[in-house]
Amino acid sequence: MNSLSLNESFSLSQQIERDRLRHISLGIKSLVDRAVALVALLLLSPVLVVVAIAIYLQIGSPIVFCQLRPGKQERLFAFYKFRTMTSACGADGRLLPDADRMTPIGEFLRRTSLDELPQLWNVVRGDMSIVGPRPLLVQYLNRYSPEQAQRHAVKPGITGLAQVRGRNSLSWEKRFEHDVWYIQNWSLWLDCQILMETVLKVIRKEGISQEGYATCEEFIGTIQGTD
């Protein structure tokens, strides 16, 4: 009994130490995120201005797309990105499909991922991280399985493991599997690896859209028994 108690005590102390180190690492991640995002905004300000002018000339205002998205612990925040589509509606007053509303400047911004640059401001505000699961639509919240819902245990990111493993070319189930794996195996080194792979993905322009869609299909929920 004494031996068992000692082993349990040792295991508990190890877990406490791991949790403490993880907490410290997450604090470092948050500080680094905000500092890097702020510097990036300053350095990329000429690019931001040029993109904003191009969008205004081709699409008009607003230049920045803003939408409520769920973040850490499902807390809603204002999510920003450069506008890539028009607001054209059909005869029924509903928005046309993405493919019909996508503009040439929008396609370019998506291919180069320049449309994501305004999210650096989300990182500075503390709503997002540079690396993490992507922030998705509010209506998806009640469609997640309990395991998939774990993706909201951390701040959403501008890039993430699912993005470097296939981005929109992956099925929703595979994307969520990558999100959960990232959370369960997170480390600062993993973030660095994802950032390096992100640069390569952007250069190669891989996984920008799902086959047959301008972006990707809507997530309607996981069918039980789906691999």
C-alpha cells in the first residue's frame, strides 16, 4: 500500500509539474504572439494599404470582412479578414453561392493568403493566436461531436495543423482530428514547425479550396460511424 501510495504521489507530482510548465509555455506563446503580430502589422502596413486600395477599386466598401466567430471556450469575437467576395444576391434576396460572388482580386488574395492579414489585429487584441485551430462559423457549434468541440479549448489561430496538412482539401472530420491532436500534443516547438510548413504551403498555394467549391462545403455535422 505504501509503495502504491508513493507511486501515485510521484505520478501526481509529475502531472502537476507538467501542467505548470504547460501554463508557463502558454503564457510565453501569448506574449510572443502579440509581439510578433504587432511587429508584422507595422512591417506589412504598406502591403495592407495596397491591398485595401485594390479591394476598394474592384469590390468597393467595406474593405474588411467582419463576422462574429467563436474562440476559446466558445467566446464570440469580431473576426477580420480582407473582403474577397461581392454581396450579390439572387431574386430571393439570399446571397449567391461563393463561386458566383468571388472576384479576381479575391481569388488572388486567397491564393496568396493575403486575405488573412487583418487577423494579425485579432492576435494583438488577444482574440486569436498565430497558430491554433481555425475559427469557424457560430452555427457549427451545436454540430460538433464532444471530441471535435475540444478545438475550442485554446485560442483559434491564423494558421494551424489542419492548414498545413491539407487545408480545405481535407474532409471536415480530418481537419477536426488534426485540431484535437494539436491541442493534446501542443508545444512551442510544434508551433514553430507549423509556421515553417505554413510558409511552404503559401508558396506552393496548396489546399486553397475544396474540389467543386470556391472555398469548401458547409459542415453539417459528423455522421456516426464515419471514419
